Amino acid sequence: MPSHHLAEKMKNLNLPSPIQSITFQNQQFFLKRDDLIHPDFSGNKARKFYYFLQNDFPNITKIVSYGSAQSNAMYSLSVLAKMRGWGFEYFVDHIAEYLKENPHGNYRAAIENGMRLRQAQPPFLELVEGKNDILFIEEGGRQKEAEYGIKLLAQEIIDWQKDQDIKELNIFLPSGTGTTALFLQKNLLMLNAERLTLVFTTPCVGDKAYLQKQFLELESDEKYHPTILTLENKHHFGKLYKENYKIWLKLQQQTGVEFDLLYDPLGWRVLLAHPEVFSNPTLYIHQGGVLGNESMLARYERKYPSINLEL
């Protein structure tokens, strides 16, 4: 895409994203609406890939990445590639036959944006080594460049916190790779020394040890690491839990906001299970990802067709 067209697209990004006050389960929260940044480029992926929107890459002709076939990052990268006029190849180690035959959700949208899906086994980096025209993006956008956009998120929160005269603020967001939570805590500590702002998160993909490992790969100094909270029972990523579906429905019922069905239900369950976080004003970051709800919601409705009666 010519640079002036890209600049026009960038003007349409809703930054800083709004913060609203909500009440859920009789508890007041602030909600950072990163899901409203852009209809095609929202949430934490807009933050993680902001560096690639703001800078020029004259030698790049293609993005290569990998992950699951319904990944939010996959969709956002397909948007980035389309905006830039680049090709986009995405590797998966498997893809369900049902999805191939019935494209939906992030998969369908990414295909419509021109993504070329390839099935292969990791490691994928070896497939693109030595090719200077390829931009290789780690799964979920877990890389140093993500800090560029997440630093902007930190500054938006700091400006709002000062405007609201909030001395101590607790922030919560669920994590996949933990990249957003890590760089957010790091930059809040570096940029906001006169106020105490703590980031809390929970691992949605692996366990606490997995998330700590992800943090250490990006930042060796543990003073910049967020605080990890969990539930007592193990949570399997992508599995259908009645508790997750119920809290997602309750969130929509009580706040009027649609949340992601994969990460946010566990995030809210963990947050409500740790009321000590509410000792200070609490900000929940809505990281987008609702396009993937199409496939998850259909699965939940099939498994729990009468759950509405239980609210």
C-alpha cells in the first residue's frame, strides 16, 4: 500500500482508546476499550503490531508467522499485510477438516484478506532464514518490537490516571504469551515513578511457570514482571467450561459489552477470585479478539443450549 494510503488508515485508529466505568457483580471497574481501536485492527494486536504500522520497511514484501488456525494474531497480521500491500504466509501444524470445509471466524477473515495458509511442523523460523524481504513474526506477536505500541498504551493509562487523580491503580488483563502484560508493567514503572500502578495477569494458554518463562525471554529483570494470579483448578486452553460461558453471558448482560470468549472469561473469573486486587481502583483492559467469538459461541451453544436459564 502506498504510504499516503497507510497514513489515512492510521488516522482512523481510535487512540487513545476510551476508558469507561462499569459495574459487574456489584463491583465497580474501569474498562480500557482497546477493542474499539479499529474494526479490523483492534485490541492488543493493534498495540503489538503498531511498530510495523508506524515505520517504513522498503525491503519487505511478505509477512511470515505461525500459530493456531483461529488465532487473533493471525487475523491482525492479515490486516497488516493487506494494509501494507505485502503477502502473508501463516504456518499451522494442523487444521481441522471441519474448518477447511466450513471457513469461519478469524480463519475465514484472514483468508479473505489474502492469507496463504501452510501446514508444517515447527520450527518455522528455519523456513525463512536468510531471506531479507520477509518479516518473521513470532506466535502471538511475542517480540521486542511489541514494546513500541504497548509503551503508548502505558502512556495513555498514565495520562488518564493523572487526569482522574488516582494515586494507586491496579490493572488486570489475561495473558497468552504475556507480552502485553510484561511490557505494560515495565513501561508503567519506568514512565510513572511518582504513582504506583501494578499489573496483574493470569495465564490462559499454559500454567504459571509457562508464563514466567515467557516473561524471562523478553525481560530478564524480574522487577518489571507483572503479578501472576491463578485459580486453584487447572484450566485447559480452548476447552469449553460452563463457568466461562456463564460469566461471559453475565458480562454482556450487566455491562452491555461483548468480550472475547477465549481469554476474557478466565480473566474475569480469576480477577473476581482475588478481591485483594480491588483494594485500589481497578482497570480491566479489553484486548479485543471478539471476531473469534463466532466459532467459540457456536460450540458453547451446542454444548450448553439452556444455560441462559441458569443466569
